[in-house]
Amino acid sequence: MFDGRWRDAVDRSTGPVGAALHRRGITADVLTATGLVSATATAAAVATGHLHIAIIFLILTGLHDLLDGPVAKAAGTASVRGAFFDSVTDRVADAVLMGGVTWYLIGRHEGHLAILPLAVLGVTALVSYERAKAESLGLSAKGGLMERAERMILLGIAFFVPVLWVMLALISVTAIARFVKVWNEASGKDVAERRRVVAWREGKVESRWRTWREGAGVPRGVANQRTGVPVGRWRARRQESMSSRSGRTLRERRALRQHAHSDGTSGNGGSRSRESGGSNRSRPSRGPQS
């Protein structure tokens, strides 16, 4: 709820604080890591029954989680790695906090009531998973009654007032609301995606047909060379290819005939010259008759 409605107001308030922390050399990763340390201290204080001290550590945990984003923006180091580190740290902090509450209830012999923090942790993980999965699919799953800021506030109240049942109910409502929101958004996106795919396929088939028709290069109604009857485009192309192949074959045959004729002519002249030469050499020379 805070993230969906008052995020801009919170960012305007925490922006100067983040810039001041950045000037003092504090990084977003340091705030994220120390937030996990304060969450662990909160869980230890709750497990040992020191609920007043746990409130102080819980406030520190919330402040670290609130200010790591503005510090990253002020430093210009907002990145995918930082978002991943912050998300994983938040999940570990939730597990540690609920574990501390479970330990406290078991120590006080509350019986089946000790299962409530585990149920709260399970539904909290479901809420976080719905948002992460929706964002990975290009959808939005923000909003709801019990996001992480609201869970921290209500957990602090639960240290004094037993409101775990209320917390479980509100987080369950948040999980259901996010599921319905993502379901409706995904359904509309699927319909739009299918329409784009169908339009793309139809346009692609039409473009292929137009490209082939224009690239054929043979107009409709070309007359047959023998009968003079108009033929189709495919027959005209086939006729043109056959005529080109027959002409090429005829030219090759003519070239072979000319080559063979020239070879035969030169061979006959040589034989005649050899025969005449040989006869002159074999015939005895005649001298003057006496």
C-alpha cells in the first residue's frame, strides 16, 4: 500500500537523506548488509524475550531497508546486482525475524500458536514470489494491503499486542489480490500478443506472395510460342527456360561441328603434302638422255 500510493512522497523525503549518507561514504550495499545484521539482532532479542530492545533493532532494520535505495540513486550505482542483493537479503531477514518469533512462542509454551509465524513466513514468500515472477514476465504486481513496510510496522505492534492472526489474514489477502491482478493483466497481454502474432504471420505470408509474384518477371497472358494461346505465368517461365536451354544446346553443337570440321580439313592437307613429298623422294631423278 505504501509502495503503490505514497512511494513518490517517500522518495522525495528520503532523497536528501540518501545524498547526505553518500557524501559521508556510506554505500547502498553497506546499508543492505547492516540491515540484515540488525534483523538478526531483532530476532535474537525477540527469542530471548527482550521485546523492548527488539523494537529498537526492528526500527533500525526498517531504516536500513528504506535508505539503501536512495543512497544507490544518489551515488548513481543502482544496478541489477544491487537489486538482487537487496531482494535476497530481505527474504533472509524475513525468515530470521519469523524464526525469532517462533522461538519466543515455543519458549512460552504457547502450543499450536507457534505455527503462526511459519504460516506468516510462507504467505510472505508467496507475495514476494508473485511480484518477482510477474516482473520477470513484464507485468506489474505492486500494491496490496501488506507489503514489506506494512509487515515491519505490524510486526513491531505484535511485540506488544498479539496480532499474528490479523497479520496472517492481511498478508493472505495481499497474496490473493496480487494473484488476481497479475492474472487479469496477463490475460489481456496474452490476447494482445496473440493478435500481434496473427497479424505478423498474415503480413509475412502476404509479403512473401507479393515478392514472388513481383519477382516472377512474367506478366499474365503471355502467348505460347507454338500455338499463340495465352498461357499462365508458370508455363511462361518454363517455356522461357526451355527455350533458353535449347538455344544454348544448339550453340554448343554448332561450335563442336565447326571445331571438328576445322580439324578434319587440316588433317587432309597434311596427308597430301606428305604423300607428294614421299613420292618425289622415291622417284629416281632423270638426267639428260644420251
